[in-house]
Amino acid sequence: MATETVYIFQPFVKAKRGARIIPGQAQQMPSETTARRALERLNDKTVGGVVLSTPVDKLAGEWGEPRILAQAGEIPDAFLEAIGG
């Protein structure tokens, strides 16, 4: 089994209507460092973010349990509960 670690930056934005916080477009990053830098660059449109890592066996198409490496700003509780953070 050829497992590698995938790093993902998941931003969160304010919904256009209401005060809800919703997920933005998740981005796969080439390294943990790059993902953490994306988290540091939160702006007016991005109110929060999470850096995740997950083991992936691309040959088998199997994804392991994601792990939160860093977070900043506003993150919906439901997201953190789903990830186990």
C-alpha cells in the first residue's frame, strides 16, 4: 500500500445572506508549510480556516481520517465536531 499524506486548506466565509459561516473552496496544498501560509493570509472574505492532513492511498482510492493541524478565525462547530477536533 503506497500511502502519502495530503494537506488541505479549508477556508470559511460568511454566507451572502445572514450571519452563517459556510465552507469555501477547499484547496489541496503541496506541503504543510504552504497550507499553514494560506491560513495566515485570512482576509475580509475569509473569516476562518483549517489546515488538515489525511493519509491517502491513491492506488486503492482510500482516504484515512483527517486530522486538524492548525485553525484560525471563525470555524463552525459542526465542522469541528465532524472532523473530531
